Amino acid sequence: MNNGKKATSLPPRKEEKDVTLFIKGNANQLSTKSLPSGRFGGGLDSFYMRRCLQLARNGQQNAQPNPMVGAVVVCNGRIIGEGYHVRCGEGHAEVNALASVKQEDEHLLKESTIYVSLEPCSHYGKTPPCADLIISKGLKRCVVGCIDPFAQVQGRGIQKLRDAGIEVTVGVLAEECQALNKRFMTFHQQKRPFVTLKWARTQDGVMGVKGERLIISNTYTQMLCHKRRTEHQAILVGRKTLEEDAPTLNVRAWIGKNPQPIVLGSHVKNLPQGWWSFPTVEDLLSALYEKGVQTLLVEGGRTTLQAFIDKGMWDEAFVEWGDFSWAENPEGKTRETVKVPVWRDAERIADERVMGRNIEHWKHLSTTE
Ligand code: AOF
Ligand code: ZN
């Protein structure tokens, strides 16, 4: 309908780049087309893929440990179906998108394209393979955001579709699609949990004082810390922190699930009930991978944080800056302090302002994203 305003049209499609993706652990080599990923650039494929990403995010709370995935079914410029992976154990994004297609539109499927932010699965998990469903519904084309790193899929879904004569385009908004599920990607690609480090510091770089508890966070940043705990499956401190501070590591200032508490270090005295203990970072990470724990929050102390940094076994970090300097404290000179860890291969990617406090968000330069 013309309401007198000038119609806005999509920007012209930029030139496509040929990209060849090699799939780890799979002899398949997939030749793909990749589109530029600017916010408004990239043409129609990027436009619909962006909608997939938007839908996928609805699964943030309940999809895990499965990835967040969105799917859109399009016929001649009209979206005839949409869906996302709502909850682990239930239907995948493609199943929900195809189920949402109205009966009177079913005949259009043969001319339709299905957009999915993650490669359609090819395995029997808790649900049957999505690739089989797409084939049986007779879709013409499938546009995939990124490859599923899960060992049982890893390119096999795409291969299955191509073998059935469906035209498949891979790698549309690939970086955004991978970033959305960076924890899932890291877990499957690196065979270890996604590791988040967290500490608080004074203006002059002190994170602790020997023999006492130094409180740096305020009520609001403490809520954020507890929220962060709910977003991880496991939480860890070193042996010294457990013995000196006796932390509970549970969620009190937010609502959500308590992560599994873990202590790192040998010869732990009085391991609290329900805690796990591992002697080294390597033992810990491989055991968590075996147990299917995808996310680990490391809350200290300094030696433990430094060990993860030195081994390069971390993905992102949150550093809260307190509003005071330890040196200004009259007792400042008489107490032995613990200084912040020393970074390596780290890039500061954002600052979060919380009621006047600054929380720096850092990323490890080797992290999946
Ligand atoms: C898709 N679409 O929406 C999702 C996929 O146990 P299942 O059957 O739920 O399978 C879980 C695996 O399926 C998960 O590890 C990941 O590889 C893939 N997730 N695949 O085609 C989806 N969520
Ligand atoms: Zn699936």
C-alpha cells in the first residue's frame, strides 16, 4: 500500500566471495559461497539469515546444552514458515519452521528455500535428522549459516542434502552464526568447556588482601556476578581460596540454577559435600568435556586465574573495577596484597557500565568467534 512515503528497498547484493571450508575430522571439503556480513549488507540471503538469528536467540534460556538455532521458510519473497529450537530434547528449528507452514502453503515447499543458522543435523539424537525431513518435504534450496561442529554431524547434513539434489549455500553470516553459539562451538571444536574468567580489582590493581576478605563489588555488581553464575554449568576456585574464604559459589543475588562447584588443586582438605575436585587444569578440562559440561566460570584466586591464562585455556573474562585504591587505605602499607593476573593474548572488546562501576569484557585472541 502506498502511504505517501518513499518505499525503502534492500541494498544491492554485494559480490559473492568463494570460500572453501575444510571440516575437521571429516574428509569432506565443502565449497561454499560466503556473503559479506555488514548489518544491512549482503542481500536477501543475509536478510533472511538475520531473521534466523533473531528467532534463534529465543532459545537462550532453554535450548542449552543444545545450540540456539533459528529457521525460516521462504517462497518467492514471502516467509511461509518460521521456527527455532525451543528446548533441548524437543523439535529442532527446521522441524518447528516446517510445522508452522499453513496447509494451504504446503504445495509451495517444492519451490521454497529453507534458511537455517546451523547446518541441519544428519544424526538420530533425541530427535530424527532434520536433513531427512527437508528432503522428504521436497524443498528446493537450503541456506546454512555455519557448519555444526558436533562430531556426528560436521558437514554430513549438508552432504545429505546435496546428495538428494537440493541446492545448498553455506556460510551466510557465518561469523554471527558461530558467535551466537560460541560456547557450543568451543566445546565441540576444542573438546573442552568454554572458560570464562572473572575477578574484581581496585583502581591500583589489587584483587585481594592476605588474611582478610576484600569486598570490591557493590550490591548491583554482585547481582551481575550471580547472574553470570546462572549462565554457567560449573564454577571453580583454587584450593587456597576454598580454604581461606570458604565460598559457597551458589546463586543468591539472582534467580537461576546453581552451577556445579569445583575446586582446583591437589590435597584439598575438607572438600564440601557435592563439590568436585581436580588436581590440574588439564585433568579438569578433559573430565568436564567427558561429563558434557560446556561452560566453566573461574572466580579465582590469582594463582588459579593466572594458570588458566598461562596455559591459554580461557575464552573470555570480566574484570570489575572498584571505585577506590588500596593504597589510599591507612592500613594499605602494612598488609600483604594480591595483585591482578598478568594478561597474555587478550583483547578488550567492551565495557559494561553498572551503576557507576565499569566491568571490562575481554576476549582471548584464539577464541572461536
Ligand atoms: C539442527 N537444528 O535446531 C538444532 C540442532 O539430541 P538432539 O536430537 O536434539 O540433537 C542435538 C544436536 O543436534 C546438537 O548437539 C547439535 O549438533 C544439533 N542441533 N540441529 O538441525 C537445530 N538445535
Ligand atoms: Zn536437527
